[in-house]
Amino acid sequence: MAYLAKGCREDMFILEKELDLEPDTPMTIKKLRELITNDANYDEEFSKNLYEDIVEEGKAKEELAEKQRLEALAETHRKAELEEKQRQEALTELKRKDKVELERLKIEAQLKLGTTTNEADYSQLPNKEVSKFLHRFEVKEDMSLYLILFERQVHRLSIPKEHWVSYLLGLLPPEISHIIARKPNLKNR
């Protein structure tokens, strides 16, 4: 009879239904136990085995329900992670597209500025100081070597050819600059 203390009230109701007893819903555990043990057909070993099976079945159902709950929770968590990953990927793709579009707009703006610069009047020289990269010409030096160095520097600084003479005159000694400036027939290219 001590086996009846292991289970709960619901298990005793199930046992009484299996034993064809008629329990009332408001009955206490003590009354349910008395109803089972005072029955004329009461067999303690049979009732004990049946009750243990009912308790084990109840525990198995609880474990199964808990397992299903945990699986559902894990599935919900997995779906949430997948949705978050997809959202992050979509956001990354959107950022990438925005970056590409911004780069395209920058290039278009540069091209528009480039065409207006090419068409612009070259009355102002580009603000580049060749003298920082090339020393002034000394009369004792080889002029052809100096001109080769000058040409390399202006190429490196991306100075248009039509402005080379202006920069070269700034690097030559005043005597040579005056001679070049006085010759109107000399093409400055």
C-alpha cells in the first residue's frame, strides 16, 4: 500500500478507472487510497504493478512533452537566428549596393568636372611647385641632363605640356630666362 504514496492524485484516478472503481472528482488522496484498498477485488501486487506502470507512463509523457517543448524552442531559436542572418545579409547587400552607387555617382561627377576642366581656359597654372622636386639649374651643369630630369618630374606631377615652359623658366637662372622670353619665334613646346 506504500506504493500509492509515490504518485499523484491524477495517477490514483487513472488507477481507479482501470480497476473499474467509481471515484468522485472532489475526493482527497486519502479517500482515493481507501477506495482502492477497501475494494473487494483488491489485489495488492496487481494494483502495485498497474500503478507503477501508470506512474511511469505519466513520467514518460512528461519527458516527451518536455523534449518536444525543448525541440520547439530550439527550432524557434534556429529560425530566429536564420532570419537574423538573412536580415544581416540583406543589410550587407544593401550597403554594398549603396556603396557601388555612391562610387558610380562620384565617378560621374568626376567625369563631368573633368570635361569642364578640359574645356576651361588655362590662364591659371596648376598650383604645383616643381622647385620642391627639382633644384634650380646651375650654368655649370649639363643642360640636356637637367631637361631630362625636368621632363620626368613634370610627368610625375601630371603637369600638362602646355605649361612646361612656364615652370622651366622659374627654374632657370634669370639671364637664361630673359633670353628665352625675348625670342618670340621660339615655340614653347
